[in-house]
Amino acid sequence: MTTSPLAQLAEQTDELLATIAAFESLDALRDAEPFVVGKRSILSTLQKSLGALEPEARRDAGAQLQGARRTVETALEARRHELARAARAQALEADRLDLGDVVVGAVSVPIGVGHSSLVASTQRQLEDVFVAMGFTVSDGPEVESDWYNFEALNIPPAHPARGLWDTFYVELGEPETVVLRTHTSPTQIHLMENAVATNALPVHSVMPGRCYRRDTPDARHLATFHQIEGLVVDRGITFADLAGVIETFTRAYFGPDVESRLRPAYFPFTEPSAEFEVTCTICRGEGCRTCSNTGWIELGGCGMLDPAVLEAVGIDGDEWSGFAFGFGIDRCAQMRHQIADMRALIENDVRFLRQFS
Amino acid sequence: MKISLSWLRDFVELTESTDELRAILDDLGLVVEGIDVVGEGLGDVVVARIDGIRAIEGADRVRLVTVDAGNGPLEIVCGATNFAVGDHVPLAPIGAVLPGGFEIAERKMRGVTSNGMLCSARELCLSDDHEGLMILDQLTTPVVGERLLDALSIKPDVIFDISVEGNRPDAWSVGGVARDLATRLNHTLAAPQLAQPNGAETSASFADARIESPDLCGRLTVSVLRGVKVGPSPAWVVQRLQSAGMRPISNVVDASNLVMLELGQPTHPYDAAFVAGRTLCARRARAGEVLVTLDGVERELAKAGRGLGDTGEDCVIVDGDDHVLGLAGIMGGASSEISESTTDVLLEAAFFDPMTVARSSKRHGLRSEASNRFERGVDPQLALRAAARFVQVLRESVPELEWLSEPLDVRGTTPEIPTVELRSGDIERALGVALSNEEVARILQGLGFKVTFGSGSIFVIPPSSRLDIRSGAAGRADVIEELARLHSYRRLPRRTPSWPEPGGLSDRQKLRRHVRDVIVDLGVLEAWTPTLGSDADFDLAHPAMERVRVTNPLASDESVLRATMITGLVKAWAKNVERGVGDVLLGEIGTVFAHPVTTQSPRFTRGGVGGALELKLPVENERLTVLFGRPTDSAVTAVAFWSVLCGRIGLADVVVRNAEAPSKLFHPTRTAELIDRATGASLGYVGEVDNALVEQVAPLAGSRRLGIIDLDFEVVADAQRATRRSQFVRVPSRYPSAVVDLAFVTPTSVHAQDLGFALREASELVESVDLFDVYHDASLPQDTRSLAYSVRFSSEERTLSEGEVAEARALLIATGTALGAVLR
């Protein structure tokens, strides 16, 4: 009876494991790898010797050898990982820098021209117009409950009007109770609730912010966008005041030769409601492709606060009245700068960002 | 909704031009989204008969067709194959200009001459059909040489594509739009021709109608029509339907569609032979019931939906065996559909609860022309008028049609019609201008409202078609909107209001602007990175952290709300490196989100139906993040940048203290925390992005050190946590100051800024202390470095003597020594 080629396998495996444990660097490990598990390793030599065995014996020996190989390979990987971690720890230690020791006056940096985001600078210009008209500016959260985003705005659950907003729902609480705000209007509700709670009516405020709609982005729309909302609640406020504010804003922002007009529309939170349009800034009202030859471009929605909204926030509609309006900040930027594809706004291409002052 | 001008003219006299009408419709809130001119460019097109067809040598796509259009044989090359000798087709002769301005000219191809063009329906803008030539024999009895317009009795028409707002259920019909126009233009509104029941027998003797759920079905009328012959509709019906973008099917179905388009009432014709017991009953669907709708889908009924407030209610129409025939107001089943063999029809015209239809239609993903109208609210009083109109239309193709007397009419609950009181001055208080009683009456009566003038108040009762008009204060607003709309928004006054309360920005908003200006001045390009990212993005920073997810993302890699802007900015920077423009500073001011379970003070708010639930919302954190991606940048640049920013914001003392990396994104040994010295508050972190991550995302810039500042703007903006420098300025002493340099060999455990602060406080005479050199050398003791400060001494009252300066210097040295720093 001939001895099995694997008679020494246990010892040979232990030897390999010892070799592996002895590697002190990644380089040493990499250099020795062919001799440990590669073509020039004892494992490969043994593998070749199996060819001489009877089929059944060969199968058993093959399995045995495979097991040994796995053990060795696992150990090698573990060691490689260990050494890599040690090498990284060593490199990090060598890299260590006490940032408290930075002598600021001795740091020299290249001068570069920075550029504000187009959305941010547009938002600022819009805010400035409204601030000059006597408005404050209010911020609000981007994640809202359905109460603020819908129900307090007179859009009850399951109401078909909710379909007007393609809503992203957030996985929190009961289904469809938490949303990424689809418009800045919920901030109105917060403002009015706070004003009622702190006895701080009247309110004259604009609310810029980021909104989300579940709408596949294209050249004209992004799923993430920015709106600015306006709210006035005061005594004796009428539709004439709304039209006047829109008119003054239009001239201040777009220029004295741009006019505005209102046409009836439907929003659950305002009544009467209007869509407001401004003179097409491309053709200055002559009629062109952008404005479908009407000379007007739709900018946003507005209207007198619906009595149901006032009731939801606890404002007495016989004493107070008000209006709200809202429109897209990105859209204003698009109009002013003729952005052919809105998706450029979120691509953050330096060559795009550098064009804005 | 597509409405043709000629159809509108059935109801109201309109002499205005297309452009004028468009402007009027827009101004009425019936926004015209498009205009189609029909029959334009068809004046030269004539009827031609196919007399011969033969192949052209060498051409397998086109054939040579001989036609006669009244002036002898003409040879025309044609690519269509759907015709045979003897068929009549439209011919555009040489010189004709087709819709869209295409002029027909003589053309030579493959050695033959084509003397005109044979046209498809699409080429003539008559329908979307482009399968082949328009075969006129199917539509009319054509006469060779006749003008196509005459052959098809097409009158040139204008089709308005009108977008109807959600609160105008009444305007979702030709009649409704005509009513608005008639009122605005002060014209009378014509009524459509209606049939009268003519059957000898009563409807009840033949059929039955019941409502079992009166809350879901407010009215169910069933008309029995006998002697029906199903066939094609008259040409005018086909044209009307086509002008509205609907396909003609059969005279019965077409009449139903025509009535819906014209009056706004959907009706449903059933083949009476297939309705068990000839009974229609409306009831609430029961759990477990299923219905196979016309689209072949099996639908489980009465199953609660996932949508908020959706209890799963469905209203169904069942037959005498209580077998479900259809989803009421949405879609019928196949079993009782009208077929060619139908002779008796049960015509259902009903009112269904709008919310029930809306929820069912949404839950089952089924939308139809009918459901669109029912969910907005169909006039509950319209049903029998619609049936009468249906019979009138169907009778044209079925003169012997019999409509049994006393149509079945059962009632459930319909919305109550409010009486709205306009108090004296209400209109002016809302619109800023008063309208005369005459104008109020003219407008409201034109729209079908009942108007009564009381003492001071006007009492208004809306027509049953105006389910959008509410009661009380809301109803007042609704009525006033109608007044403003018909009077014209453009005629209302404008006034720019003013108020005593000042406008302006909050301190935080001012600071945000200031910070933005400072970073941009320092060379930052402001980016806008996505709020929604992938799990893999999130894992780069916080693999173990609970994350806020979106239930219905557009894509799986846009499903998690960001917890940091760093990942987005690093990716944006890497992309710019790929573009070869990565030598930049990129920054962003934006919001990041923390799952409520990860925070001790989650945001509570009300939500759920009626706002009755208390919800825990994610905490939103506004941050400022800047990446330093130029080749010379590093943590050092970031610290220098921070020091400028800190000075410009006007913060008092903020210590840059090396710290554990707050997330996997930071370099573990080159990260420092920014700590307010007075309050201990953490303002954020400064340092470098982990170089392993940089190598991974931007292999092209792998060796680059990517500096970073990540500030918590909530803390920075809060003066209670981020201490401000005093706003009172100190006038520098008029006496000369003495400047002394002190270099200390300082243990690395002693922070350079701490030592600086200690020196500053060591003597009253210290005006300022500035670190100007840090020196590492092997000659220095282990774990020490030399810190050199420039110290300025001065007094408000006098020039300091040498002795005073020496004394103060000694105090400072002693202070250093106490901290383990030895003067070199």
C-alpha cells in the first residue's frame, strides 16, 4: 500500500498558517502569496499528485485538500485585512495634524472667484423686493404633516384635489401622514397659528423654501424646486390689495415695462383664486413660442384666503381677511437667465456655477 | 376638454373671432390650452375614384394608381395599399395646400409622374388614422369630383382645448362653457332639444330601480328604451364626438357620450336582456365581492385602501339577482354591454357621491370620462334631462324608438343646496369695489342662481349644478368669486396696501445672507446637492444610523433623506474632477434630516385625519458645508478659512480642538471640532475628508487632500450658544504699545489657543496675543513643539515703562510655565 500524498497535510497546513501569521507587512504578504496559495504553493503540488489516485480515493483526497486550502486562504485574507488596518492606522498616525497649531497668518491660499447659487441669489432678489414692500421673511420645515401640507389648507384626506400635488410620502407614522412639503403653503398655516397663539396678528410675510413633487424631472421641471409664498392677514384687506401687491412686485422685479394680470383659477386654500401672469419676458408681449403667442407667461397662483383656512387656524374672518400668493423661484431664474434645461441647476457643473455673480 | 365652436354655437350666439374667444375663455378661468382649426386647407381636396392600380417597375413600396376626380384619368404614385379599384378616396390635386402649409406639386419618380396626392385622414387633420388612405365609401355615398368638405359635410370649425378647474363641475360640458360665455356676453342661452317619453306602457311595468345605499347614490333614474336598433350614428353625431377627441362606436354608445359631453351627465346603457330581473340597484359593495371590469381586470371590492381616510367603500350597480354589474359611475362590466343584437336598453342616469367615486377610482386605478365628472359632482337634477336628450339623439337613427313612460326615478341623499347671504358691503370688503345690484343679478341669474334682494342683504341660491358653492362664509367667498369672475378680474381695481408694521429679515436670515456672502467672497462656488439619496450614500457617512425614508421614491437611489451634505458635495466635486474642473471650493447651505428616534427632542406636530394625531417628525438641521478641492488645499486651508469666517460672523472665542471624526466621512487624525470657549457648544467640524473616501470617489484626484468645514448653522445662529464679540468697540490706546515675542516649548497636550488665551488673561496690560510660529524639531524634547506668540502690551493711561513691561512679561512666562510651557 502506497502512502497517501496527503499524509502530511495537517502539518503542512499548520506550517502555512504559521508562515501567514509571520507576515509583517502587506508587501511581504503579496510577495509570498504564490508560495502560500498560488501555483508554486505546496497545495498546488499536492493537487497535481492526486491525479495518480483511484477515482474514489481521488475524490476524498480532493475534498480534504480543498478544506485545507480554504483554511489557508481564510487565514491569508484575515492577515491581509489585519495588516491593511495596521498600515492604515500607521499612515493615519503619521498624517496626524493638530489643527489647533495652524498659524492662520502664515497660510497662503490662492485667490479664487466664488459664485452664489442661482437659486439663492434669485431668492434674495425676490425677498428684497418684498421686504421693501413691508414684508417679513419666514422659514418653514421641509418635512410636514398632512395637516399642514393639506388639510388645514382645505384639502381633506382622499379629496381629489390632493391629486393636484404629486406627493412624496415619508415613512413615519400612519401611511400618508408625513410628507415632503409639496408647496410652501404649510408655512402659512404655521405663521397664522403662531400669530393667533401669540396674539400677533396682522401678518405680512413671504415664505421662500424648498419643495418636492413626485414628478419625473425634465427640461422644465425638477422634482425638487423652490417656491416663494406670500401671506397678508390684516383688517380690510381686499382682492384689490392682492392685485396691487402682485402688480408692484412684477414691476419691481421684472422691470417697469412688465405688466401683470389675473385670471380665475382654482386653489382649495383661496377663494376667489387667480392665476397670475406677467408680460412674456422673451418677446415683451409681442407673442412668441415661449408664451404660446399669448404675450403672457403664467407665473403663479394667488387668491383671498379661503374662509375654511381661516377657520382651521382660528382666525375670525369677519374681523380679519387676507390673501396669499406663491410662485416658483427657479422659474423666475429660468425666465431671467433663459436656462434651456433646468436639470443643469442640480448638476453642479463648475462651468455652469461660474456664470452667476 | 375639447369643445368645438360650432357645438358652442348650438347654445349661444358667438360672433367673436377665435382670438377674442380665447381671451374671453381665459378671462373666465376656462383656460384655452390649445386651438385646432378643422377643415383648414381642405378646400381644394376632392373625391376621386380609384380606376386602376399597377406596379411600377423597380419600386416595391409605391404603386401607380389611376383615379378619376371628374376631369378624366389622372396618374398618381401612392404608397398606401388599403384600397381597391372602385373605392373613393380624397385627392389633393396639384396646387392644393394641405393643413400645415404643405403644397402639392407634380413629382417624378421611377420614371413616372405623380399628379397629386391621395390622402390619409391624418394628412388631412381629420383624425389620427394613418393606416392608409381615407376610404370615403365607409363614411358617406361619395360623388366623384365633389369637394371633400361637402362630401363629408365638414364645416370649418375651431376646437378649443379647455382646461376646467376642479371647482367647476358645471363647466365640464359644452352647455356649461356656453353658460359662462352667454352670461359674460349678455346673450341668451339656448336649450337643447329634448324628447318626451312616448311608450304606452310605464317603465315600472318593464323594469325596476332601487337604491340600497342612499348615502352613496343620491339618485338613480332608469329609462326603458324599446325597439332599439344598434347601428352607426348620424354623421353630425360622429363629427361632434370626433371634434371632442372621442371615437364613434355605435349609435347607442355615441348618444350616451354625446349627452355627457353636451350636458355633463354621464349615462350608462345596459342591454336589458342581460340584466337579471331588468332591475338596477345601487348599493355599497360588500367585502369579498369581485368584479371583472371592461378592461378585463378582476377587482376586489370593498377593500380598505392604503390612502389616508380611505375606508374602502365602493358603490356598485347590481341586477335583480344581486349580481354586480359595474362600479357605479366609474366603469361597467362586460356582461350587459350593448351589442349589435341589443333591442331593449336600460339607460342609467344617476348621481353618485363624489367622494365615494373619487376614492374608488383612485384605489382601483380606474379613471374614465364618467368618473372624472362624478368625482367633481354631477348636477343631481340633470339625470332625466340627460335621458331625454339621449332619446332625442338616438331617435334620429332609430325613428321607431320607444321610451316607456314614467321613467324610474329613485332618490337617495343629495347635497343640500345652501342659501348664501351676501350682507351689505360683503362684496366691497372682498373685492375692493362694490357691484351694482343690477350687475349682481345679471351675473348670478345668468349662471342660474336664484337671487333675492332683502333689506341690505342679497340672498343667493345656487343652481343644483353648482355643488362647489358651500354654505356660510365659505359660500360667500364662492359666490363672490363667481361675481368677480364673470364681471372680469381685469375690471377690478388695484391698490397697493401699506401697513405700519416694519418688514425685514430676522437676525438668523441676515446672518445666513452674511455667511453666504463671506464664503462666496472667499471663493466658494455654491452648489445645490440632492436632498434624496441612496442607502449606499447614507452608508458612506452613517452606516448604523436610522434613516428617514420616502415611501414612494421616483428611484431607489433617491429614497433616503440626507443626514449630511458632505456626501453630496464630495460626489459633486468628484464629478467636476472628472470633467477636469475640480480645482474649486464647493459649498452649500442647506437642510439635513435626523430620524426622530435618533434625537432626544423630536419635532412634534399634529397630523392625520382632522389633525387628530400627534406625529413625531424628523429634526431639520440647517448646515453650512464647504469642501476645499484645490491641489494646495488641506485641513490647514480649511482652518484658515474658518478663522476668516469666524471673524466675519463676529464670534468671540472659538477653539479649534482636534477631535474624533464625527462620521466616517472625516479624516480620523485631521479633524477638529469648533468649540465655543464660553459655552462649550459645538459649532461644527473642520479638517479633511477621509483620504480613503477621496481615493474611492475621485480616483483622478486620489492623492489630493480635500479640506472641509461642516458647520451647524442652528448653533452658529444662536447667540446663546455661539458667543458674539461685544458689539461695543474699544478705541485703541493713544499711548505707544510694546511688542514682545515669546516662544514656549510646549507639550503637545497643551493647546496653542488655550495657551494664547491664558497669556491674554495673565496681565491687564495685554492688548493682544497672536500665534505667529509653530516649530517642530528633533532637538526639542519628545512630544513638544515650540509655539511663538507676539504679545502686545499697552495701557489706556500712560506709556508703559520698561519695568512695567518686564513685569508683565514675567507674569506671562509664569503663566506659561504653570501650563507646562517652557520659555525657550
